[in-house]
Amino acid sequence: MKKLIITLFFGGFLILFGAPHACATSSNSETVILESVKNEVTKQIPYPAFALSDELSGTVEILFHVNNNGEIQVIRVKAKEAQLGQYVKQRLEGTLLSLPVKGQTYQMTIDFVQR
């Protein structure tokens, strides 16, 4: 069985990149936006066929910015399995989000797990 787990972190990197309303606890509207970003990104990253056939699993950490056009710009990818990291980067780079999150930076952890 394949399983994809995505965790999205928002607050800490907003402070780092100077966003206006960063805080440790998210408001209800921020939580809704974070869930929406997580859902849109999840749609872009199906479990890769090569990972199934090669029995690859692992965690990919990604830091990305949504520019003023609504496109994802990947800043950093960290993965023990380089193929998974490259796959995530290729799937997300330049992806247009249909959400009002322009000018925001996000960090996500994506776990590719086979059971």
C-alpha cells in the first residue's frame, strides 16, 4: 500500500521572510488557508511509479515561495533519497496555485511511505 503524508509549516518562515502577521499560533482563517495550500500541493504530488517499483520511501523537506503571479518557486529541497527530492521539486516548480496566497513562503514535509 502506498501512503503520502504531508505536513505544512507556516509561522516560523513568515517571520524569517518578513511577512506581516506571523505568530506561533495560527488564527482560524490562517488554518483554513494552510489546509488549502496543503490540499493543492498534495494534488500535484502523486506517489511516483519509480518509487513503487524501486521500493523507495523517505521524507522530503521543501521550502517554497508563492510569487506575485501565484506560481511556486522552490527555494530548497532536502531528501535522503535524491530521486524523491528531485521528483517533488520538478512537480512543484512553476505550479500555479489558485489560492490567494501570493507573496507567502511555506515549508512542507512530505513522507513517502510504502506498507
